[in-house]
Amino acid sequence: MIRATIAEIGATGSLDVTVSQIAKRAGMSSALAHHYFGSKDQIFLAAMRHILKNFGASVSGRLARAEGPEARLRAIIAASFADDQFDHEIVSAWLTFYVQAMHSEDVARLLRVYSKRLQSNLMYNLKALLDPAQAHAAAQGLAALIDGFYIRHALQDCAPERGETQALVEDYLTLWLERTSRG
């Protein structure tokens, strides 16, 4: 059901799908989907929890292999733009997630959890490399770039490819690190 939800959102580019469409793609009846998940919003929340769980596992795995704060920051960036996260269907789900957060307190709460966790991971490592004010500014910029590139990829055919996108975010980090090493 989760994969079917993500696929349907990816096909339409929005949550403008029915439980019936999702259930059909999953090979089950809409009555069964309603029984297990309730509303379409609850199905979408389950799909986003799944995406966030996979993202978290990707970040954790990369962080475990990274040595030092700069490598850890690059690991977070790499996880954000990994093939399994930067897939068209997943990107469409993220765009829907951002939009739905304006209309649903449950979705907004989940988005706040994701945002705080990303900010915390970035800040923990940036504070080892920059002063607190610089770390905060750099973390805000990195998070905005990551989220912004997801939005651009969902909405524009001319957005850079995954590898170029990751390189642009890493360049931003490099610029912060070079700026502070000179100053």
C-alpha cells in the first residue's frame, strides 16, 4: 500500500488521487485500504513515515562510516540525494508533503520532526567547524538548499541532475568552510 501510494503520487505529482486508485495499484480493495489505514491522509502519512524511515536509515548508515564532522556533513548531503531518495516518485511525495503540511496538523508535525532532526544533525557537526552563529546560518542554508532542490526537481524539467544537485549543496558547505578558515 505504501509503494502504491508513492507511485500514485509520483504519477499525478500531487495527492489528487483516490484511495480507490491507490488500492487498485496495490492490488487490494478500497474497503480493505480504508479498514487498515482509514483516510487518504492517513495512507499518505504512512507513506511519508516510510520515506522518512528509509532516509533516516540511509543517514545513519552513512554517518557510521564517516570520520570527522566535515565527512559527516557530506554524508548527510549524500543521503539526501541518494538514488533511492531522489527518485521522481519520492521527490513528488516530498513536494506533496510540504504542501500538505500547510493544511494538516498531523503532516505539519511530521515535517517539524524531520526539519528538527535535519537541523540537529547539521548543527552538531557544523558547531565543531564554525562558531555558533556561523553554524546556525550554514545549517539553515544547507537545509534550505536540500529542501529547495527537492521542490525544483518536482516542479521543473530544467533542474540539475542528481549528481550536480548534490555537488551544488556540497559547494555551499565548502564555501562556508573556506570562508571561516581564512577569517
